[in-house]
Amino acid sequence: MIDELEKKILNTLNRNARMSFRLAANKLRISPTTLYNKVRKLEQSGVIKGYIPLIDTEAVGYRLMAIIGLRVKQEKDIEVQRAISKFPQVETIYEITGDWDLFLICHFKDRNDLTRFLKKELPLSNIERAITHIVLNVVKEEKRISVI
């Protein structure tokens, strides 16, 4: 469980993780030492998993986004998840309930890149069915979570 101060710290870091501890502590009205110790505790406990830049995928050449649903052969789900996790095109893998076993959020340079992934890279021998949706427009995509 995290306390109220830790929630405020997480929300502050969510807005700008590159903000100096001195400035963040000032905004939170705590000492930089307190902030440092709290952040270190959050990192060590796994609440803060790391710090990454938010990169515009289109700006680095990934112009096509796809959502791919997979139905996996019984007892092969872990094997398929491990194999798919290795592909750089795969941003997210969701294991879900319902008619499908996995949903993937993927980024591709173009249709040829997507086709190559679907036909040559997916572990097809362990996949019973796949469905691919090409994203036309991203209405909302938020990587940060508000800690309430």
C-alpha cells in the first residue's frame, strides 16, 4: 500500500519524471531528502518500474498500428507469449477472457512489415486463429496512470 505523499510523488513524476528532485520537493512542500527516500522506496518495492521517454512512433517510422487477436492452441499459451514477447513490433500483450486468448498492440513501418509479421514471424503452428484490426486513428492514448 502506498501513502498519500507517495501518491502525490507519483503524480508529480508522471507529469515530468525529469524534473529535479529539488524542484519536485519544492512543489510538494517536502525536503529533497524525503522525496529521494520515498522515490527510492517506490523503486525498490517495484511500484516505480523505470523511467522511459514517450516516443512518437510515427516520428521514428512506425506509420501503421494494429491490434491483433489470437486464439492459441490449448496448453501452448505460455510458449506463444514468450515467442511473441521477443518481437520489437509488439508493444503490448494482453491475456484476456472471452473468445480470444491474447490481444497484441503492435507498430509496423507499413503494410508489408505487418504482412511479414503475420505470415512469417508469428508462431503459427500454435495459433488456431488470428484477427487483425488496423488502427485508423488514435483518439486517446495515455501511458501515464493517475494515482488517486
